[in-house]
Amino acid sequence: MAAFLLRRLANCAVLAVAAASLAYLLAAAVLDPRADFDGRAPRPPESVVDAQLTRLNLNDRTSLAVRYGTWAAGVLHGDFGRTWEGQPVNAELWRRLGVSVRLLSPGAVLGSAMGILLGAYAAIRQGRAADRFITFGSYLLLAVPVFVLAVLLQIAAAKANDALGMHVFAWVGETTPGAAYGTFGALGGFADRLQHLLLPTVTIALAQVAFYSRYQRGLMLDVLHADYVRTARAKGLRRRTALLRHGLRTALIPMTTYFAYSFGFLLLGGMFCEQAFGWHGMGEWLVEAISRGDVNVVAAISCVAACGVLSAGFVSDVLHGFLDPRVRTGAAA
């Protein structure tokens, strides 16, 4: 098992370097930081523009290979360069990353767990009312884009606030600006954060539930009548116990691979949620950086996103090895 994980880890490291390099080269080749000076009145002299772009390693008149070498040398030392305003990318990157993690984590965990359970339950109740209801709900959620779902939830929350006559739901930003919690102190601040996190979490969770439930249902149907399930029941296990102990565990093995692929869709959905709910995370920062040609910021975010996807793939390999003894046996051999 250790050898298997070491090989996977080495593959992830190589892919991370390749993905980060391609992200920077693509951003540096396509984006035009010089165009940001065109809208200024008066426009700075060309020599001033060149000096500013060179200082930030953004000068398109410097060869791409030289710019990439400068950027790569900085990344090796943990430095992603400077933003368009001349501020270090690192500080803002980690702050924004923290915001995105706080936004995505609860919905991702809740949505994947609920999706797996609902998918397995729908398969067990195949053809019955519960299966049809879950199937209809999943297809309905799959047909609704994440940003539309976020807006619909905001409308419903606003109507609920009006009906209740109090501000139960809040959805703009991570906290209430200038809020005073008085005697509640830290507990009041925590409750305020939870209030603002509720709708984004529900949005992301519903999107995740739709994907996971459909995939898990199909996998579970494949094992319902498998020989090892029938053998377990013949030995005296109840149907529910046999399905949970033997069927569900086997059906979860392909889900570990799907987990890695779905992580990219989770990041995309998180970008829309940040825009819809006013959270200042990496998705919002990426859109702003692309619009003004901030190559260093785009490359840094792409690098972190690539590492996140590859880390998810590594975790899925670990889960795969834990659930499937054949992987551990093959690795040991």
C-alpha cells in the first residue's frame, strides 16, 4: 500500500508542475497587462509603462521563456510574484483561499454524503415512489445552473424573512459589516457567520446531491443482485445488513474516482456562489485578475486549483485502496 501511494504521490507532483507551468504560459501568452494603461488619462510614457511591467515581470516585450524562468524561480521559493498593484500575491492568495474553503467545505461534505445515501436508497427502492421522487428531484437540480439556484434560494429566503417579520436569513458576504454582538461576543460572531453560510451551503449541497445521487444509484443497482450479496443473505444476514456491509462498500469504490473528477466542478460552482453571495474568495479574484490582465494572480490561482484537484485525486486513490483489498495486494506485490 505504501509503494502504491508513493507512486501516486510522485505522479501528482509531476502533474502539478506541468499544470502550473501550462497555466502560467497560457496566461502570459494570452493576457495583455499593457492594455490596462490605455484607459488612463493622460497615458504614462512608454518607458514608464515598460519599467512598471518589467518590475512586475509582466512585460510582453520580454521573451516568454525569460518571464517563465523568473516566475518559476520565485515559485520554487514560495513566492508567486506581485499583483498588478504591486502587492505580494501570497498574502492575498492565502486569505482568499481561506474564504473559498470556508464557503465550499460544508456544502461539499454535506452534498456528497447525502447524495451517496439518497442514491443508494433510491436503488434499493427501485421503481417505487421514493426512487421516482429522488430521480425527479435530481434531474430537476441538474437542469438548474448553480447561479440560478442561488438566486432562487435568495428569493425564497427574502420571502421567508418578510413572512416571519424578522431577519432570519442573510446571504450577502461572509459576515454582517459593522455588527455589534454585545454580551454574546465570540458566540454571536459565530452565529452570524453560520447565518451567512446557510444559503451558500444549501446551494452547493443541492448541486452535489444531484450528481452523486444519480451516479451512486447506478452503481448500487449493479451490486443489488451480485453473487456475493446473495451469498451473504444465504448465510443468514438480513437484506439491509448485506447491502450495507457488502453491496454499498463495493458500490463506493468507483465513487472514489468520481470524487476526484467532481472536485473541478465544485470549484466552478464555488466561483458562481462567490459572485451570487458576495463572498470575496478565489473565484471572484480570478475574474477580476483576468479582466485586468494580472498574469501572476491568474497563474497563482490556477496553480492552487490544480494542486487542489490533484490532491482530491490522491485522496480518492487512498480511499480506493482502503475500500478495495485488491489495490493493497497489488501494491504490495
